[in-house]
Amino acid sequence: MEEKSKQETPWYKNAVIYELYVRGFQDGNKDGRGDFWGLISRLDYLVDLGVDCIWLMPIYPSPGKDDGYDITDYYGVSPEYGTIEDFRSLLYQAHGRGLKVIGELVLNHTSDQHRWFREAKKGPGSAYFDFYVWSDTPEKYKDARIIFSDLETSNWTYCKENGLYYWHRFFYHQPDLNYENPKVREEMIRVIRYWLDMGLDGFRVDAVPYLYEGEGTSCENLPETHAFIKEIRSIIDREYPGALLLAEANQWPEDLVRYFGEGDEFHMAFNFPLMPRLFMALRQEHHGPIVDIMKRLPKIPESCQWAMFLRNHDEMTLELVTDEERDYMFHVYAEDKQMRLNKGIRRRLAPLLGNDRKKIELLNAILFTLPGTPVIYYGDEIGMGDNIFLGDRNGVRTPMHWNDNKNAGFSEAQPSRLYAPVITDPVYNFNSINVEEDKNNKSSLLNWLKHFLFIRKTFPAFGRGSLNFIYPDNKKILVYLIEHEDVKLLCVFNLSASSQPVEINLQSLRGYTPIEIIGATIFPAIGELPYLLTPNGYGYYIFNLME
Ligand code: GLC
Ligand code: CA
């Protein structure tokens, strides 16, 4: 009998994803706001960087009170970004360059300006009343936490028009849809088909845990939510094989991994538990936080994958740490209260790390070598700064710096027309922190990152291999071995500011010769004694072990 052919590795396992804010990327029509045509003109940059997939923040029509996560029409695009035809051109242009495009699927809520909600407000007689979650008292579902804790005081808001309260897990102007209503589920499945039919390659699914509510529960991760995700996945598998579902579920490991199901829910999920601990380990100069959380993450189904990230368009959330750890993180990473928002820190990568190039490289190197698919947030590849004086999370969504021309090359509009100012403070000024500058400078962060991504691509083991930690006595050093088929990659990171000696027990690898793959340098073979290395402060080695 013929042997069943080995399943092909899904594309997302070896990909690099780039998150971008269309409004902030490139203005194509001089109105001071980024758009599809601007983005199309920058696709070659992304290909050159080594990106495989772009994730677009919401592009739907929206009053923009939550930057497009408050949707008024799931079937359109915001006119400031272009037309549906322009969006099709973007897909066409991206696909022509081998780039995938994923969009946002905001299932949990709509804008209060959505036609459904405007109808629903008329009261129980309205055909859309049951599209939302209503109550005559704000006392229901008391066990649900408030997510935007700095901005909202309750998950219920009173509706003057019908005298009832409506449920919302985020802003008061984002009423939650009622998933008990089969019509809501049908509508959202229609939305999914619409975009995938158009050629979109999948979705980052927003705010997944909150779809269903239940009295006496936290109203998160309920079984009904999983059942609906399974239904969506089965449609994807049947009708759109290859399309990606990526979960935003900011949950502790045990709840988070359930979103992979048995390989029948999400293909990918963001590794929220790991993210803050990368920053913690660096600050504490101790491998403990990283090792402990990675060991707490149960094994995930073969076809599934972690999305690995350092920063994104939101505040760096610190929900998944203890209260003490959070106080510590605030103290060391956000001394100025202006930098804090809800339970998080609203800063970009470079400012968080004190603009220390070695620290930025180190965290990226860990991110790119741990099992998973890296997700880069636009601008962080050149070490862009932020503007903590812009409200909410806007400080990390300012225009991309392309060059040192007017408006950093982002737009030809008058500077005062830009949707947000470019960064002009002395350290992060766009005159020096910009793509063109970094391209011309051989030793820039951009070129370092590009080289690393290129090398990573040549070792598919990084996206797919198994992970095993090795524990040296020197706890300032993080060591792990990635293995895939007969490839063995040994990764060593110095989490401290000073040079460190480290003896690594590699008895089982005796006779192998480590080749440092970033610099292509041959090291002495592994012998009887523990392997001695002396990495510089924040230094690291990525070895390919050759027999
Ligand atoms: C997600 C998004 C965030 C948005 C929220 C409400 O957490 O990442 O930006 O505000 O959902 O839609
Ligand atoms: Ca524009």
C-alpha cells in the first residue's frame, strides 16, 4: 500500500508577520493619513525586510473612537483608506510579491453607531434587539472584570432610549454582540466568507475570550465560545484551506492553550504569557521568568503555532503577572505615570529598553529563536520612539519614519494636517531614526534584523523544532536547544549587562562542532568537559551543531 504522503508544513509555521497600522504607514493622497495606495508603494520594503505576511489593523468604516476596532460596517473599508477596489489592488499587489495579508475580525462587539445597534436601541420590538446583550439591571455578570480599567467603571451602560442596560467588555461605545442569538453567528460567518472570498489570507481574531457570558462565571473562555470557534474553523478547513485564524486571547497558559482545541480551533495564538516575562528576565538578569513560563505552556497540537511578539499597537499588557510583578514592572519600565495605561505600559520597544541597541537585539534574538512565528510591530525594526503625551494608545501609533524629508517621508501634506505628529524629540528624531538612514548604515538595527531573519529562514527548525532548556549554574544565562529532524541549534543568551562565564553541560552532544550561524564562525568541538563560553553583556550565540 502507498504510504500516506507527509502533510505539508503550513505556511504560517515558517513565516514572519508584520503588524501595521494603515493610517500610520504611508500616505498616498496627501491628506495626512496613510491609505492603501501608500501601503502598496511600500510593499517592496516589507519583502526586502523578509516579511511573509502583513497583518492590517482594522480597515472598516468606523467612527474611530477605538481606532477602527469600533466597526459600523463589516463589509466596507474606511473611505480615508480607499475603496474596496483599492483594497483588492492591495491584495493583488501583495500576493504578486508573495506576501499574505490578514485582517482583523472583531467578533465581540460593534460600534454603537452600527446600524444593528441603532435599531436595537429602539427596544425589544426591534428586529435587532437580540443582537446585543440587554439587562434591566447592571447587577448581572458581576464576576466579569473591567478590561479598560482606567477608562470605564462598569461593563454595563444605560440606554436612555429603551431604559435598559447594554453589556460591553471594552468601551461603552462598543456594545457586545449577543452570540446566544443564532442570527449573530450567521452574520459573522457571512462576514468571514465575504473577506476570504475576496482573497484575504486570514484573520487576527480580536478579543476572542469574551463572546459568551454566563452568570457566576468570569464571562471569559466559556465552552460556548469554543464551540463557535470550532464551527468557524470547520468552515475554514472545508472552504478556505490555508487561511489563518490567529487568536488574541490574553489569558493564562491553561486557558490560552484551549484555543488550539485539538487542532480544530485556532491555528495560531499570541504568546501573551511569555511577552512580559522576556522584559522581566532581562531586567532581573535571570533566566527564571522565561524558563518557568515556557515550561508552564502545555504542548500544542502539531499543526498549531505560537505567535511571538514583543510589542503591538496596544499597551504592553501586564495582566498575566502577579500584582507584585506588575508593581515591579511599572517601577522599572514606566517610572512616569504618563507611560501607564490600564494594567500596562504604553511604550514602544526602543524606549522601553532605554534605546539600548544590545538589549533590543537580545530580546529579538530570543523571540526569533524560540519555537513560534515572530510578529514585528511596524517601526520597531528601526527602533522608532513613541509619544506618551498623545492619549490612550496613540503614542505608539504615530507615522512611520521613512526618511529625513518633510513628515519623515510619510506624507506630503502640511505637517499640521497629519493625523498625528512624527517623532521629533532629540533621541528618536525622524532625522536620524528612519528607514533610509538604517538602510545606508551597514550596522543599523534594520540591517541586523534583516540579516537575522534571513538566517532564520535558512533553518526551518526555528519555526518548528522542539525546545529543551539547559540549566547552567550561572542563572544570568539562558540556554536552550532546538531540535528538528537532524538539525540541532544551541542558543545561549547573556541576560546581564556584564560579561559572564558559563559552563554548559553538553555531555550528550559530545563530538559535535558548534558553528555560530550569525557570524559563521567555527567554535571548538564539544568535548568531555562542560562547554565554556564567555558572552559579553547582553551577548548571545546561536550555534548550529554539526556532527
Ligand atoms: C483588542 C485590540 C484593542 C482594542 C480592543 C477592543 O484588544 O487589540 O486595540 O481596543 O480589542 O476592540
Ligand atoms: Ca491619505
